[in-house]
Amino acid sequence: MTILGDLLSTIFERRYFRGPTAQLDGRSLEDLIEALVGATGDVTGLTIADQILLRYQELTDEGKLTFFHHLAGDMNIDPDQVRETLDAYEASPSKQTYRDFMASVEPDRQELIRRLNQIPGATQILVQMRADLLRLGGTDHELQALDQDFRHLFLSWFNRGFLVLRPISWESPAHILEKIIAYEAVHEIGSWEDLRRRLAPVDRRCFAFFHPSMPDEPLIFVEVALTSDIPGSVQDLLAEGREPITAEKARTAVFYSISNCQAGLAGISFGNSLIKQVATDLAAELPDLKTFVTLSPIPGLTRWLNHEGISFEGADARQLKLLAAHYLMSAKRKDGLPLDPVARFHLGNGALVHAVHADADLSEKGTSQSAGVMVNYLYDLAKVPQNHEGFATRQEIAASSEIRSLDGSARKQDLSNQDQVPAA
């Protein structure tokens, strides 16, 4: 009866609060927001929340900016109250003074977002709302502060404990497959036949994280190739007419494309958990898999070479590998972390820089961003914690002897302001 009651309750909520005949409230959006934050009854609050979400989705970009500025300005914390409650807690620490302080440092807009999320289907709307905020907010400091409230809540709502790992196959529902095509961010999927080549063969896998509140929306997905050896070219992995191998003969799992799907979840990291979970599951399914690597782009390479005045036009494969290794090992941000975003991601997960390959991605995107060079990051499951610790605490980059040798050769040469890159 409890299960039946929960089911009927869910049906009632969806039909009552999201029905096509819902009547719009005549109050202004600002008045509805104030009423929701002050509402004490569950049904009243749900009705008002539904009205706000309906109204928000009908706003133009100009209206959305007005909405965001209202949340940022009129629903902010009161600094005087924060100071007053902090002084009271410092003078007399207690449950009550601590509660008062915590209430003062949480802006009303956080409670508003929580109450909006009580509506079935609201989580997806709120994720899109944050995508709108990031798109429209620009460098506005007030709106950037508002975004921190969205991010604070989303970090809790989308933590690993709530995520569901699901395999994506050629037999998956069409509406999910359409989203895989649309969200692929690394190697464009040009057609349904292209997608079939990535999902149907026995030596291909795809996995995605979903959230129970967004069951039809992948949050992030990874495409995996099962191979005999570590590959050095994405063209070979995605080639038409290639001969698949049986999964039992595979010794290497290659993560060749990882795509975040929701712009509104920027800064909420899923990739770390996804790769480790997939690697663990594949190792359990196929005990003969011994090697887990990526075949990754180097998106900042050509931009950095141009910035440094390093010519790479006409460079041969050896020269390009030398430059790529040097970039990955030596190009740093002010905080000491690698300049390349993909490198920061995988090294932060505990991988090591294993090998670089010239002529590995000859697509327009691959040649413009990285002169066609790609990199393998190796996930040695036994050393992942050690590598992660070294990177996180000391900015140490774990790398193979081959990569260190290439970087060392580059350091011995004056690569800047050269008409041609000298051979290593």
C-alpha cells in the first residue's frame, strides 16, 4: 500500500502541478517569489512554485536577466545581520546562536531554489536556469555570487551517491541516442550510422551518469573502445569497415571521448567518478583487461605554441611529439597546475601522461587545436591514489619515462622564435 500510495501521490503531483490546463496566477513574478519563500503550507507552496517555473520558462532573455538581478539584489544576505549574529555566537556559543548565524549567512534565494525543486520535473528546469545564468551573467559580480548559490545546492543534489550509471547501447531508446549524438563534444557524430559504429560492435562500450530527477537526460557519458594494444590514432578507432575483436580478446580499454551534457552543471565534476566506476566495472566483467588509457585531445597546444612564438608548420612527427610532451609537462598556470584543461582533469583523477602521437586526429578540430597530436593518459588503478595525491598537494605530474625524455630534449633547445623547430 505504501508503494501504491507513493505512486498515486506522484501521479497527482504531476497532473495537478504540471497539467496543461494550469491557470497562471495574476501576481507579479516578484510577488510570487516572496509568497513562496514565506509560504507555510505544502500545497500552497507547491502551487506557487509551479507558477514561478511556468512563468520563468516563458521569459525572454531580458526578462530572465531581470529575474536574476532580483534574486541577486533583493534576496541577498544582510551583512549587518551576519555581523550581529556572528558577534552573538562568538560571545556565547550555543545551539541557538549558531543556528541564528547559519540562517543569516544563507540568502533567501537558496531557500527559494530548494522550494522550487519540490515540483516534479523542476530539477531539470533549475539546471537550465543556471545555464541561462551562466550564459547571460557575463562578468556581473552580483550574478556571479548568485551562481555560487546554485552551485552550492547542485553540489549536494548531484553528488555521486545520487547518480546512476547506465550503459548506452545501440538498443537504447531513440530519445537517449539522439542526445548522445547532440551532446558529443570531442569527436562529432555525423550520422546514425556513425553512432552505430560506436555502439553496436562487441568491442565498443558507452556509459552515462543519470540523476533520478532527470531520467531522460544524460549528465556525462564516456565512449570506450576495447582493443588489443594502446592506440595512437582516433581515425583507426572510428574507421569504417574495421574488423572488431571479441571482448574476451581485448587487453586494453580506451576512453576516447568524454562529454559533459548539461551546461547548467558546469563546475560540478562527474568525470572522475565516471572513469573510475567504468574501469572498475569493466575489470570485473573482463578480467583479462590489464590496461586502462585515454586517447585524448590536447586542446590548448597550438594556441600555446603561437603565444610562445614557436613555429610548428612543417614539423615532422618526432618534432610534434617533442613539442606536445613539453607543453603537457611544462606549460603551467599561475597556480602551478597544467595549462591544458584536459591534462588537469586526468592528472587530477590520478592518471599519468603515458604517450603522445602525431597525426592522431586529422579532423579540422584536431588539426586546429593540437596540430593533430593526441595523448594517452594511463590509469594504473593501483597507482591512481598515489598519483592523485602528488598532483593535488604538490602539483607533481606523473609521466612515463618516454614523456620525460621528450620533455628533457625540448628543455635543452631554444624553441621560441624559431623559423623551424629543431629536430630532437
